[in-house]
Amino acid sequence: MEPSERLDEAMNARRLELRMNWRQIADAAGISYTALRAIRRGDYRPTELTAQALDAALQWRPGSVYAVLAGGDAAPLAGREAAQASEAPRSIQQQGLSPSEALRRVIRASALELGVTPESFARAVELARRDLQEVESSRGAGLAPDPAPARTDLSDIVREARLAAGMSLQDVASRTAEAPGAAAGLEVGWLDRLERAELAPGELPEYPQLDALVYALHLDPARLQEAAGVQFMNVYSVWSKDGQSRALGVGPVSAEDREKLEILMQKYRRAPRQ
């Protein structure tokens, strides 16, 4: 197993223990969701500062991220240490670092890791400055808005249900082949990409795949369909207070709009038959 795969697996297991999603981990570590996803994929090795922030966000002892990358194991905090870590500030500003000091530390750690010499450093800084200028120009022209973090609602439900059942991806694939009306089981590779929230546009789940997952993992069909709608279509469900009516909306529904929808559903709901 590659070091990045070991780290992704260890972080994911710890994330589930802490009942956090990936966006919460990124926020707690003070890094972007995109940066966290790149680390999980192995696109780059976390710098010393980022590794320390991830250790704190995951309530691991300092040095655990690098220990996992080196083939070892993470050391979770426990008891009072864990409580203190969960309350401890983690962002750069909360750590008392100015942006320039934080940047200096990141650059120093990255230069040491990559073996950048003092002679080549000036050229690297100049190229980085040009990159920043291009990004700022693009944002000013409205050409490169920051992408919204990807949703993982369905991915999280499937992964958590599989782990709770003690099943491997192969176990789930084999079980889906036994689902009523199934022509064949779901592929292990597809299940893996689903759990990692890395399905290509042409691979998105449809009703047959969702039905197979419901059967294999004993999941609630309505809950699974709602999670798929949120993750892949940005469609959110709002249920009436009595649970008998449902409204669909595109994008997250504010508390005010939710209250209005509940009133409308209650007012115009179908009267019960006599």
C-alpha cells in the first residue's frame, strides 16, 4: 500500500470515530477542502505545518501523520488530552501566527522537503508571484471563482454502513448480486470510487444501483435516495413536521425557507380519505 493510501485510510477511520465529515476535518485543520483531498490522493506530501494541523484536527499525538506516511501507526489522544485538543484553536490566526509568518514556515518546510537550494529559491519565488498575480486577475474578471466543496452525503452513508457491518468492498459487491432483480453485482472499483466521492459523471448511481446498496447494506431507501440527490444533483428534501409530505429544492434550504415550506405543505396537503 502506498504511503498516501495508508494515510487516507487512517484519517478516514479516525474521521468516522470522531463523527466528522471531510469538510469539518479541513476546517478544523485550517486548510482548504481541495488541499485535504490532494493530500488524500497523494498528489503532494503535507508540509510540517499542515501535518501538525491535521494531527490536531484528528486528535492524534503530534507526529502521527508523518508516522503513518513512514509505515507506522497514528497515536490517538485520549481522555483529558482529547478534550483539550478538541477545544484547542487550530487555525493559523488562532495559533497566533501572522499570515506572513505562517507562509514563511510553510515555504521553509516545503523547501527542505523538496531539496530546493538557496540559488534556485529566488526563481521559484518569482514564478509563484506570477502565479498569484494570474489568479488574482482571473478572480477580478470573474473567471475563476472558488469551487464549492464537493458533497459526500451518499459516500459517507455507504462507507459507514459497510464498516459497521464489518464487510469488505468485495463482500458488498457479492451481496448486491443477490439483490432481487439484479442482473449482476456492483463492481468493486465502482464501490471504491463511490466511497471516495470520486465517481466520474458517467458513473453516477441510478435507481438500480441504489436498490442494490439498500439490499446489501440494509439501508433506508428514502434516506439513500435523499443523500444521492444532495451529493450528485444538489437537490434537498424538506419534510413536513408530520413526515407525510415532502418538498424538493435546488441548493441548501435556509431555516426561513424551510419554515415556509412546512407551512405550505401543511396547508395544501391532501385531505385523508373518509
